[in-house]
Amino acid sequence: MGEDFRQLITRHQLRGIRAGGLVILVTLHIGSALPGLLGGLGEYRHPWIPLAAYGLLTLILGGSVVLGLDGRPWPRGWVPCALAGTFVASVATTSQVPADHYFVSSLHWSYSLAGWFTVVLLGHRGPLVSGAFLGAHLAVTAALLLTVDVPSRSIGASMALSALSAGCFQMTIAAGAKLLLDSSAAIGQALRAQERVRTRIAVARQIQADQRRRYAELNATVLPLLTGLASGSLDPEDDEVRHACALEAARLRRLFAESDCTFDPLVHEMRACIDVAERNGTTVQLAVRGDPLELPLPLRRALLDPVIAALAAAGQTARVTVVRGGDQVRVGVVVDALRDRLPEPKANGIRVRTVHAEDRLLVEAACRITARPELSDRPEPPWPPAWPSWSPAGRRSRT
């Protein structure tokens, strides 16, 4: 996934929480606050003030609906401006409410409505932040009440019960929203663990399939050779048998090298084959030119097979070259041998060229590439020329 699991889950949860809070807020704004405002409009000292406050809250509600339903963080500055407008509208409306209607009458619709605005705007911050704003709002409202009139003990208890029940319920909703958002971390961690397990299973299956394929290839080439040596039907002193053993050993090393994680797989596999030739007493020189290319495994095998066969037939010296430039990849070897039984290329577009001259054999495998990856930042080393400078004067053959 392009986005982190936790961020994606948090955004979906926040979208649902805001949608639920906005549904409650819209319902109270239209179904409870508006009837209370219009039904008791004559009870206010200055009716235009609660009307203007209701209009301001309507604008804030509309902006919250537009900005909050996508689940993304609120735009910078929106929450402070919206909370300031809500606070001013609620205080302005409360200043017009008669003293005996505070908290307990529909005329004081602004107090509960301002609390739900707080839940929608600050619910994701947790109950402490929401409670701080609700507490400040309650303190200012209580101060306005005391400046107008001091209620009796029974009326004051009823007002306190109504105010605290509304505030505690709203803080509970804010706490539940915060807990739900915090759970996204655990959910994201569990999903990442599941994804890692699935990836490991897929990799293990791929490795197992690759190993079975390799064993099948080995059974077709190495097993008959080992069986002949074990049974005595093949003579280890025979040059053909020794050449076959050297060739299969090089192929085995190449197969082992294919599973390595390297910067340049083609050269790495070539070095593995060179190591086998050097163990057999052949002095090998390697020249590399050009930046590494991401070649598929079948193409690398098709390029290396003819070179490996010639390298296994080398006597005392061999020179291997790897050239990558333009739209071509070439792998070649010059050995002091005269063997010409080379494997046929196994991939389309592979061209194999052999040149015999005196006591040397040149084998070159080349292919064209249609897409070239980005070049690496490392400088190109000062390698010697890609191919030997000698000119064959004897017989030439092409395959």
C-alpha cells in the first residue's frame, strides 16, 4: 500500500467519528435549537442577537461539514476561528436569556449546542482538551448567570445537574473518539505483521519452487555424470569427462550465485564461474566495462552458458570481458583451447560468435536490450579495452 496502515486507518476512523458528530450536531441545530429560538424569540431582550448568533453557528456548521467529511486534518486556523465564533455566539445568546431559563430551558439552546461544536472540532484531541474548553465555557456562562441573578438552591441544583450532565456526556463522546483513534496504531501494527507473514510465505514458496527447478536441472546434467563416475563407466582421466566435470562445476557455482543479492548480478555470476576455472589451474583475467543492467535471469543464463563452456575448456590462460554500452550487452572469453562444441542459446535474441585462430578460441555472446535502467552514480573504472587486440588469421566459423 502506498500509504501507511496507521494513517489510512486513522483517516477512515476520523471520517466516521466526524460524520457521526456532524449528524448529531445538524440534528440538534435544526431540530432543537431552531424551534427553541423561534418559539421563544419574544423572551429575549434583543431578539436580533440570538438570530445573528444562530446564523454564525450555521456558517460554522456548514464549513465543518465541507472540511471535515474527508477525514483529513482540519485546515490550519480553522479550529481556533470556529471555536472562537462558537464561544462568541453562545455567550451573546446567553446574555439575552432570562436568569431563570439558564441551562434548563429551550431558550438557552446555545449552551448544549456549543458543547457539540466542541466535540466535533476537538474530539480527536481527547477529553482533556475538550474538557478544558467546555469548562471555560461553563465558567463564563455561570458568571453571566451570577451577574444577572443568584438562583435559589433548588433551581441552582437543577441548573448544575443539567449543565454537568450535558458536559459529561459530551466529554464521554470525546474520550471514546480518542480511544478509537488510538486503536489505529495497534490495528496498523497487526496489519503490518500480517503483511510481513504473507510476504515471507510468498518468498518461501518462490524459493521452494526455484529450488525444485534447480534440482530438476541438476538431475538432467549433473546426476548422470556423478552416476557414471560412481559406477566406473566414466574414466576420470578422460579429457572429455574432466571437461564435463569442470563445466558442471561452473554451472553449479553459477546456480548458487544466482540467489545472492548483489549490485551487479551478471558480473557476480561470472566471477563465480571464474573461481572454478582458477581452482582448476587456469589463470583468468576479467575486464568489465559499462554500468550494471537489470537483466532477467533467463537472459543472464543464456549469455553466460557459451562463455562458461569455453572457460571450462581453457588450458592455462583465459580472458573474460563483459561490455555493456548503448543498447547491447556482450560477454566474451578468449581461451587457449580448440573446443567448438558450445551450447545453443536458450533465449531469443542471443547471438553467439566463435572464432578459431591458431591455438586460441574466442567465444562471444551478445544481445540487445530494449529498455535501459538508470545509470548508477559510481564512476566508470578505467578498464582495459573490451576485446583482445589480436587478429585471428586462421579459420573462422560462426554459429
